[in-house]
Amino acid sequence: MSFADVTRWVERFEAPERAVWQRPAEVIAALNVQRGDRVADIGAGTGYFTLPLARAVGEEGVVYAVDDEPAMLAHLKRRAAHEHAPMINAVHASARDPRLPERVDLAFVANTYHHLADRRRWLARLRRGLGSDGRVAIVDWHKRRMPIGPEQAMKLSARTVIEDMRSVGLRLARKESFLPYQYFLIFTPTRS
Ligand SMILES: C[S@@+](CC[C@H](N)C(=O)[O-])C[C@H]1O[C@@H](n2cnc3c(N)ncnc32)[C@H](O)[C@@H]1O
């Protein structure tokens, strides 16, 4: 799927009615981000979650807005400048590597995990970019028929995501259930 037509995706992703089911303020609150944190918003898209994450980490923090689509990255840079959010840094990922510039406290992956071509290899790379207490949060579509969301065949079940994470040493630490169409899972490194 191409995300190069930014105008089209801004209309879709930034539509005011999205907040009814996406509940961005509640999602950000549940992430429990601290001021000064280093956060990666992977598959940042138009910056729907990037801007509130930037407000949560504050000027002493960092938000890496990671995407593999150059047109989205150009849009994110313009938006960060326009919103006076210097803590946002655009990162050009490859399809198989999020290319995090440093270890992060939180990797947030919203509506993107099901797009990955080689999930386990990608996750192994992501895992290396996590700090010792680094968390991974996944928001993605339930694999059931719903009035909105991607085609059924594209979706991944929460169980598949949990198994993928386990394969790279991440365990499910918390599960939020307030989103009507999506699962919201938070993983932490497995302690041995
Ligand atoms: C459906 S959008 C989600 C955007 C945003 N997270 C949101 O919820 O509004 C998916 C985004 O992930 C990006 N993407 C897809 N595969 C990617 C990959 N392997 N690495 C980084 N970004 C990717 C796309 O370019 C697109 O901007």
C-alpha cells in the first residue's frame, strides 16, 4: 500500500471524527510517557500521535517520527516546524529496519504493524533499539469484521502479535481494552 499521497492520507488520518474511536488523549495517557523520555512513533504517518507524544515528553525529551515513506517524512518535518516542536526528529526507516538512532524508552506502533513485510526480522532490529526497560506499544485492528479498518486479510490477530513479541524476548505487560476496533498491547523485556 502506498502512503505517498499525503493530502489523501491527511484527510483520512486527521479527520476530526477519528477521535471518536481512536481516543488519542486516552491512548497517550495510558502510555504513561514521562517528561524527558525518548519515544519512537514508528509508522508515524501524518503525525496524528507524534504531536501529542511530543507534548508529553516536553522540550527535554525526544520523539523520533519514524516512517519509510519520504513524502510522509517531509510532511512530518513541516508539521514539527509549524507546531514549534523541535523535539520531533524525522527518521527514514527501511521496510525491514526502523533504524532507531539511539535506544528508546518507548516504541509506539499504531496502525502500522500489520503493514510490515518481514515482521520477525523487523522486530529483532526494533528490540535492539530498546533501552533495558524499554517498552513497545502496539495499537492495531482486531481481526474481525468491523464497520471501519483494513481488509480482513490484511489484519493480524492480537495473539499473532503476542507470539511475534515473545520470539524476540518481549512479554505482554498490559492490555488496554477501551478502543472499540483495535487492540492496545504494551510489552516489556522478558526477565530471566
Ligand atoms: C496506516 S498509517 C498509520 C499512521 C499513524 N501511526 C496513525 O495511526 O495515524 C501507516 C504508516 O506506516 C508507514 N509504514 C509502513 N511500513 C513501514 C515500515 N516498515 N517502517 C516504517 N513506517 C512504515 C506508512 O508509510 C504510513 O505512514
